[in-house]
Amino acid sequence: MNRLAYFFSRSLLSGAAAAALTLPGAAAIAAPVSPTSYDMPNGYGIASGGSYNYWDRSYTGSGDTELDFAPLSGGLGDLTDGVFATERWDQVENLAGTGPYVGWALMDPVITFHFGETLVFSQLTIWHDDANGYGNVATPQGFIVTVGGLSQTFAVIDPPGDAPFASVLNLGPGFVGDSLQLQVLRYDSATMLSEVAFEAQPVPEPASAALLGLGLAAVLGWSRSRRRSEDALTG
């Protein structure tokens, strides 16, 4: 192979390799992501046997935030405001329902979080109360996470004491979609959450995948051309 042809081939390889290595999302890693909205039944309160009201009063979407179990949709609220409760429900909740917790009794609520793009989800962190049965409020028994048609169930290990804590749920492969459904499985009559956070990474766009294919094809073509030239020189 003459020097000009060799230089051209090397340049082709370098360009193709660079294209493959710098593709958007090609080397993406999981990072915190925020939902654009979530849908769920509102929390409960004194009308349903509670000592206080455990509504999502800061919710920005549609629905009655002062009505037990009212359907809420299209907004954000207490579960995504960055406020993590550090004390039990009886120490931070109130009759106005403006405390950090959203609580549910006599039901296992399903919360659907919506995102602005298709993501590969890897982890959820859920902050919840741990009253050990005080006022019939306890740590959740577990959670079910569903994305598309794929579901994974998690059991909660309750540590000693009654301080609120976070459950970290590590998802297996294949949880890809633009929405995520979280079902809370109660242990006692009631359960309370203060925050839910997510980690995910974007899905490579079709154009990026096509560019990657072209880059790999160029690398393969260069490799074959170089091998034929070397065979001709040594033949």
C-alpha cells in the first residue's frame, strides 16, 4: 500500500471511530431525571378516619386537592418538590393538609409518572414514613414498578426504630418508556410518602443508530481493504 492510500485509510478509520464514540447517548450513563407530571388518587384525611388531612395540597394539575381520594392528573406536587420528611406523620402533618406527606388508607395507590421523552429507567428512590403502626401508619410492605408491559416487585425491609427512611429500588434491564407506574403496597391500614426520585438515561435516537452503523461499516471496509493490500504486497 502506498503512503497516500495508507494515510487516507487511517483518516477514514479515525473519522469513523470518532463518530462512533461521540454519538449522542452512545456512552450515556444513568442520571437523575424529573417527571413532567404524575397522576394518582389524592390522599385521605379526617373524613376517612385520619387524625389530620394528608392531601397533596401543592398539586398543580386538575382535581380536588381537598377531597379524599379525588383523581389528580396532569400536574406535579408534594411527591416531586424535593422535600423529604425527616419526622413522623404525627409531628409534621396538620388539618390543612399542607404537610410533606401524602397518605392513603384502605387502598394500595397507583401513581403514574410521565416524562417528556423515552428513557431507560434504572433506579427509584422513595421516601416514606415508618411510624411502626402508630395511628395505623407503617412502612409500606413493598412496591410494584411497571414500565410498558414489564413489572418488578420489591419488598421493603423495615429497619429498627420509627424514623422515616428511603427505599432504593434497582430495576433490571428493559424498563424503557416515557411513563412509569408505581404501586404502593400497604403493610398497615395507611402508608405515607414524601418524595419519589428517578434515575434513567436517554434512548439513542434512530439517526444516531444509523450513524453508528455507517461508522462501523467504514471501519470494517478499511480493515478488509488493508488486509487485501497487505496480501498483495506479500504475495
